[in-house]
Amino acid sequence: MRRILGLPAEDPTGAARFLVDQGFDSLVVGAEATPESIRPALDAGLSVWFYRAAFSIRALSEAEAQPLLARDVDGQPRIWFNSGCPNRPQLRDAHVAAIEKLAHTGLFTGFMLDGIRFASPNAGDAFFTCFCDVCRDKAAALGFNFPQMRRDVAALRDWCRAGDHTPLASSADTLPDALRRWPGVAEWLRFRAACTLEHVGQVRQAVAAWHGPDGSPFRLGAYLFTPAFAPLVGQRYGDLAPHLDIISPMIYRINTGGDSGLVPEWAALASLRFLPPHDEFTPEDVGAEVAGARALLPGVSSGPTLVPILRLADDLVAETTRAARSAGADGVDYFVFRNDEQPYVRMAAGAAV
């Protein structure tokens, strides 16, 4: 698979044909897409997927959103990724309804879950969530010790605020073990993963009977955090794999702003003193993350397709693409195709073989 997110609006017909000429076969568009806006891509022969943030509060007024926000250990509301608490039924139901609305057009090959997680370290104090009443009840129903979770996450947050410390772990690989010094934190991370898995299972069930434009089963994928950070936000590759047709780790070598990238998330972890600072990320670092994702998934014949999403506007996009493919990627996705970025598309296409 050679896939890219976004189609420049100035000349969508020309852009779609350009992508096909460069060997791309798939396009991802946002939930604001309409049958008319994706027609140029379909006419050019591209398979079209769409995505939408899972627990978004963007369309809600402040008054509507406030009761749905994640809560920290002190009960304070926190916004992350323009999202609310991942356990709020209203947000979960809205997510599924948005998928159904576009999938029922019969024009889309599949859907890419985005934001299917809890808050990340880059979200600041919102990382230490969610401890709302809904999560309390959910924890009890799933057999988790909510009071211990809350107590130890508060202790971890206070440790992070206490001043200079030697980093908690020397590498991302050893961080989960280091966090076990607070048993309730480990419980909290397992709780996050269980809730994420539950909703992905709900989405999988909802799309099970749908079909794409060619009559084949509607496909479900997910943009996940890279293996270095995924356990912190409630994403466990092995647990999610049976529910997904495609897994796309977001492995952005250079800063794209916002959450998920290697640069901002690692910087946030260093600020929290979880990890030491990291120098510039290299194509080899991206390859190592792809290899890590490959190791967490079932065999190629039985598991989801591994299609990491890389930063398109990167002068080393060709080298990064080759590193990803050499590390076991089944295909490559790119974020994001904007006007005047055709040179980067050509660089990526030349390496994605």
C-alpha cells in the first residue's frame, strides 16, 4: 500500500492523477469529506479512506463539552487533543454515528481510527487523567482498583513536579517497568488499554456488515502511537490487532506540532523526567520503531497490515521510507499532502518500493 493523507483543494483532479502517476493507490480524507469532494480521487482510481478523531468535542459548545471532559486526580477538567473522556457514552456514540454516516455512502474503502486513546504526555496535566465518575464506574465494572490508581497517579504527578530528578528510565523500552514502582500507575495504564480496546471492539462490531465500493468488506484501521509511547496512552498493539485490518504507527521524525510525534512526545517525557532528552531523530530511529511494531504484531498472514505513517515534508523522506520498509513495513502512508509539496511526494514515491 502507498497511501497519503490529504488532497490539495486547488486542483483535486490534477492532484489525484499525480498521485496515481507516482504509484499511490490510496488516499485518506477527513470526516468533513463529501461524495463530491472525493470524486476526483475515485475517478483517478484511488481507494479512499476517511478518519475522524474518536472522542472529539470540537462540534460542542463550551457548556455542552464541560460535563464530558476528562478529570485529573484532583477532579479538575482537562482538555486534550480537543477531546473529552474516552469513556463517555455520548462521545463514543457520536464517533460510531459519524463513521456510519459516511460508510453508508458506499464510496469509502475503510475507516482509520484516530485519537483512539487517552491523553499523552504532550498534553501536559491532562496526561494524568481520567478520574471522572464514569471512569470510576467503568474501573469497578472491569475489575480495576480505582482508589489505588488515583492515589498512585497523584503520587507520580507530584514526583514529576518535585524538582530535579535522575530520569525515571534510560530508554522508552524500560519506562513501563520503571513506572511499576507505583503499582496503581501500572493499573491505570492497564485500565486505559482496556477502555481503548473496548471501544475499538465496539467500532469493529458496528462495521462488520458493511462493504466498500468494490463489494469487499469495509476495512478498519487505526493511527496508533509509535511503540515507544503507545503503552502510555492506552494502546497495546497485540490486543488491538485482532480488531484491525491495518495498523499505522504515527512515526514522525521531525516535529509536526501537536501530539504523537517522536519530537514532542519525547520532549514531554523528558520534561516530566521520565526519560533523558533525545537528540535529533534519524531515519534509523524510525526504522527501529517500525521494527518494534512488527515484533508486537502477529505474522503477516494472520495479522493486520503494518503501514506506518511518516512525515511527508521531510528532506529525508526517501531515507526514512527506505528505513521503514527495510524494518518490516508492508506499505507506507504519509502525513500530509498540501499544495506545493509535489517534490516530497516524488521523493517518497521513488523510495517506496
